[in-house]
Amino acid sequence: MHRDTRQDPRTAQASPTAPASPTDQVGVVVIGYNDAAHVLDAVRSALAQGSAVREVVAVDDCSTDDSVALLSRLAAEEPRLRVVSRSVNSGGCGSPRNTGIETVTAPYVMFLDSDDVLPPGAVDALLAAATQARAEVASGLCVRRELPSGQEQPWEAPLYGEPAVLARPSQRPRLVHDTLCVNKLYRTDFLRENDIRFPDGRFLYEDIVFTARVLAAGPRIALVPDPVYVWHVRRSAEQLSLSLDRGRIDNWQARTRACAMAYDILLNAGQKELARAARAKFLDHEMRMYVRELGLRGEDYRRAWWEHTRAYLSGYDATDWEANPTAPGPLLARIVLESPEPRDLPRLKELAARPARLRPPYARADDGTPVWSEDLPQVSLAPYLTRPTHVLPFALDAELRPRARGTRLRLRLHELYGRVAQAGPQEVEVEWQARENKHTPLRTTVAFTAAGDQGWTAEAPVDLNALGAGTWDLRLRLRFADGACRDVTAHAVAGAGLLRRHAVASARHGVLLVQPYATHSGALALRVAAGAQGATKVVRGRLRRLFH
């Protein structure tokens, strides 16, 4: 990789001149393929950033719909918009972005996908941070917005709690977790002089490799807490985005390939700490995400996934396991490595949840050491005996039976090798949190009662009328006598008609359709529809999900 031989801005004396003007400094590269329904919204969101944007380069990857015609008509009215049409479809996102890097004339460049948007002020925030810090890269908060619900979830929020300037990426290894390329502003000459490009062609997760190449070059980085990118997640779309289409084994193979390349790029550049952090990130993010979904796949997929994952993890060494051996990701990986065939998938799914839940059985080796199971004693859980209470993967069971005259939530907290009794469970704060972000969470606190071999139990009322229509996630905060707290979710108990739809009479709504259900990670959640109109919406949604 070619390095910039100019004076390093991290050691150079500060220039007395003012930072570059915020006007006419940024080129936004918008890539798209057969996305006529959304591409103009993306382009307009870039143009609306104001005078800081010199140009918007729309790179169409040989679409067969009306994308180019729509873009060309807009370009005739907007001189800052340039349309570049590729003659052959690349099959991925990397080649169109590379075309954009070569095309832009502005000192800074950022990337935007055709189905996403830039929020107001995004470019100004990133450009101000980059110029004031004299940084090659400025990065801000990305927000994942689920459509059509509008639920928003910040991406890698801990990185962007407050403004920061990093002289080099190794000052914050957590940077390897934010593999997105779209929530960042790059100096164009930094990318060109270091020959930093995306993998070409049909290469899934190209941004993982691109981000590793950026970090390997050791740029000065400015972080801003401002939301700078809105990532639209359309799970009901006829064709899922590349990152959401995880139902085929080649998707997992592509992901592991990209992560392996990222590790090698960082290691070969002398960024050993970042390379280790990238491997840890794979265990904490990729492993947990795909393990949660294994139960949804067929037998052939599970066997292929297990075999491929064992081969991939065989490249890890002792250092990769020593840092935090009982963290969910490393523990999942060790179980896969020690097992030739897929096993314990329901239990693994719960361990992969966020927060993790370690469900029974709680086995011990012949010498009393906690282990994963009697037939897998080589996977030790002994560190759980000394880990702080607030990080232990406590497991709770939850039952909810909707009733017109009072719905009750029943909770059971399992013992974990004596650590629960040692901490002394006192009470649990029960919170129902709306996914749509338009309702106030409903909270109540109830005490635990010791129940002998059954662990500890608690029972809380649930006011369905107060909840109202929507999807509600159950969040719990355990409080212990030793002063510790632990935020958890609860395993949804099935059987005996517990996870089925109930019609409940309501003085406020006439009727409520209430369905407790288990999420992909096995946690209890609740769907509520109010009135006849709400019931119709539920039926339509169910049919749409079945069709999809």
C-alpha cells in the first residue's frame, strides 16, 4: 500500500491559517441499481446539505429500470448532480463506489446508498470536524431506521457519545466495530494516495474490507456525536438488501472471508491491536448474530454453517481466547470448535442473545468445576464463579397469560452455580418498551420470592389498556442485596397455549388482540392490536409475513 510521504499531520506544527472554508468542499457518491423508487430521495437528501456539497455523483450500476432517466431529468435542473452510468453491472457495491472515488473533484468524499438518506446537517457536522481537527477521516452516528414502523436504533452508539480526535486508530480499538463506510467523510487525496479502494465485483461486505484498509493507513480521525446517516432497513421488501439476506450459506462464507481479509490487512500493516480487536468483534457480533438465526435454517444449512465456522475458527490462537473466555462470543466459538456436529442450538441461541442468557442445565465436572454440559466438560465455565454480578448471564423464564380481568407476568430466575444466592436477588424492575418509539415505556417493580429448587420467582401486573397497540419488548433490571444491578431479557416459555393470540375485552378499545411471542433470540415480546381496525391490520401483517 502506497503511503503519503508528506509531513505527518499528527506531528506537524499547527498551521496559523484557518481551516478550509466549509463551502464547496464535499462530493457525495450515491450508488444504485434498479432502485428508481428511492434513488431520487437519496440524491435530494445529499443536495439539501447545502453549499458544503460541491457535487453529487450518482453512479448507476447498469440499471434496467427508470433510474437513469429519473436521475438525468433531475441533473438537467440541478448543476451539482452528475450521473455516471456503468455499462456492465458489477453485482456488488464496491465497483460503483470505486467509480465515484475516481470521479469526484471535491477535497472530501462520502458515500450514500440509493435506498438511504443523509439527515439535515450531516455534511456540515462531518466537514467541520474534519477541517478543525485536520483529520483525514471524520465519522458520525448512523441510525438504523426500520420501515415501515419507523423504529430507530443507533449503530455503534458507544463510539459517538462525545466529540473526539484520535491521532491514530489504535487509540480506540472499538473503531473496528463500525465497519460502515457511509457514516464517514474521507479526504479524497488520502484515499487516492494510499490506494484505498473497495473490493470490485460481486463481493459481499465490501465495507468491512474497505474500513480495514482505511484503519491500516493510520489516519487521524475525528468523531462526532451527530446523526450523519439514516440506514433504511426494509425487511418486507421483495428482495432483501445484501446484508439482510442471510438465509444462504454463501452469505456466511462471504462474511467470514471479508472478516479474514480485514484481519490480515490490519496485521500486515503492523496494527496488531486493531487486528486482535477485529477478531474479537467477529466473535461478539458476527458469531452471535448468525447463531441466533441457526434455528430458523434447514438441516443442510446448519451442517454447512457449523463445518465452515469450525474451519474458520481453527485459525484463532490462544491469545484470541484469553482476554474474556466466558464472554458470549468466545464461549459460542469454543463450543463450536469442540463439537464436530451442530448441538444445543436452543441453548446457544439464548447465549447469543443481547444480553446473554445461560439457560440450564448447569453441569459440573467430576471435580465440581462448572462446565457447559456433562458430555462437553472441556468447555469450562469456571470464570463465572468470580465474575462480577453485573456481567453474569442470568437466565429468567417468563410466562404471560392475557386476561380481561387482569393479566399477570410470571418470572422465574434460575440459580447460576450459586452466584444468584450469593448476590441475593431483591427485586426486578419490569419495563415494557415500545419498538415504534411512540409510546412511553410502562414500568413496575416487584419483589423476588425464594422458591427452593425453582430458584426465585416474581409476579407483575400488566395493564394491556395502558400499553395500547404496538409491539412491546420486555426489559428487566435485576437488583441484588450486594448493590449490583443486571439488565436482562427473559426466555419466553412455550407450551400450554402460552404463545398464542388472545382476544381480550377492553373498556377502552372494545377488544384487544394480544399475542405473546418469542423473538429470534428466544426473548418474550408482545404484540397488541386494538379494535376491529387493529385486528384487520394484524391479519394482513400475518399474511404478508407468511408470503414473504
